[in-house]
Amino acid sequence: MLSRRQLLALIPLAAATTLPRLTHATPDTLDVAEARDAALAGEILLIDIRTPAEWEASGIADVAHPLSMIDRGFTRDFVALLEANPGKRPAFICAQGVRSARLIRLMASRGLENTVDVPAGMLGTPDGWIARGLPIKRITPEG
């Protein structure tokens, strides 16, 4: 298990907009139904890394935690979420799997390799969360 300091070093604050294309560290993947089952069973911590505007437009998976990867506090909030959910593997979902794959490769390059990707994402067709008719929860704008 990585220390809090090591976890905080995983992702530079600017990394969210400049994620490198790395070719190593293939993570585990789950389809959307498997991810929902694993989250309900307490095996994974499903994190929706899209933007607040995307959450508002489509909603998020009913078992997901919204944590935008472009938020300046992403690293801090990610570490806090992991610490609040010991023993759960972090799993990432985005719109169609591009950002989640990049983020996972970046994390692997920084030493966090026990991650899960949900590559069909929320909007993938025909295998995404919404296309499969899985439950969502609505996110309203902050105000």
C-alpha cells in the first residue's frame, strides 16, 4: 500500500490537462454491469472523472463518486476518497474510456497499478452505462 505522501505524488496538479500517452501497465477492465456489481459488493470504488457539466448533462452511475480529473483538488480529493474506502480498488469511468485509460496509465507510471478501467464509459454505444439502461443519479449545478 502506498503512503499518503506517495499517493499525493501520483498526479501533478497540471497533469489533468496534459496526460501523457504511455504504453505500459495495462489495468484490469470491467464492463459497466460488472463494475456496478463490484461497486455494490464493495470491491471497487467507482469514480466518474468527467466534468461537472458532463455530470449535469447525463447524470452519473448510481454507485459512482463524482471527482473531476480537471479539478485542481483532484489529487487531494482522490487520496481522501481512497483513505475513506480502505480495501477498495479505484475504478475509473469517463464518457467513452479515453480519459480513464490515460489517467490509469499516468497513475501506473507513478506507482499506483491496482486500478480498474470501465472503458465503455457512461456514453459508449452499445455497451456504455446509459445505453445498457443501468441506474443513474442526477447531479445538479452547485449554487
